Amino acid sequence: MTTEHTDPPTLSRVNPPTLSPPSGFSHAVVATGSRVVFLAGQTALDTDGKVVGDTLPEQFEQALANLLGALRAAGGTPTDLARITVYATDVAAYRIHARELGGIWRRLAGRDYPAMAVVGITRLWDEEALVELDGFAVLA
């Protein structure tokens, strides 16, 4: 298989004035590039497969670090993220901690926000997990 290098990927964030102003996400992301990386759902598992952190912010930070670790291993960076879905077992708690979670996101991933959704769910695979993140990125 040969690979042909083309122009570097671009992710254009689209936030039309006809929609409410986004906070911590983009309404749409137009992606161009030659590789798409699909990122499996990541929870707050440590390298031993144990959920770490008792609070939503602690688990969110570990889950995001895990997601970004997988992305980096695939050759990407946080700015390559086009779409993230957050699965939360308690959406009300997610809203309460939104400012803190946003700070964690900015510290680990920066301010180039992907298109995002937060979905409330009953539980995750690991019963003690409070949050899971998955998504995809576009790379050159």
C-alpha cells in the first residue's frame, strides 16, 4: 500500500450566529484530511484496569487523558479532534461541574473544541465509572 501525502488536515469550526453561542464545544466541524482515527470509549481506568477517582471531575480528567493518550499513540494531537461524545451517568452532576470540567479540557486539550454531545446513560461497563468519552480525529 502506498500513501500519498496531501495538504495537511484542517478542522474548521462552524458556529453560526443563528444558533445559541457554544460554550466548550463547536456546533459543527468541517474536516479535511487523509486519515480518520476512531477513538474507542475511554473511562477512568488506570494501567491496571482499575477505575480511579471518586468524583466526576477526577474521572473525567483520567478518561480524557486516556482518550488523548490513544490519539497521540495513533499520531494525532488534541487539535485533530473532530467529534467527542461524553456519556455521563449523572447529567445533573455534569452540569454542576461544567466549569471545572471545561478547565480540565482546556488544560489537557486546549481551546480548539470539537463537535460534542453529552449523553445521559444508566451505567457504564465498569459499574463505578461515572463518565466515558469516545470520538474521532482527522489527521494528515
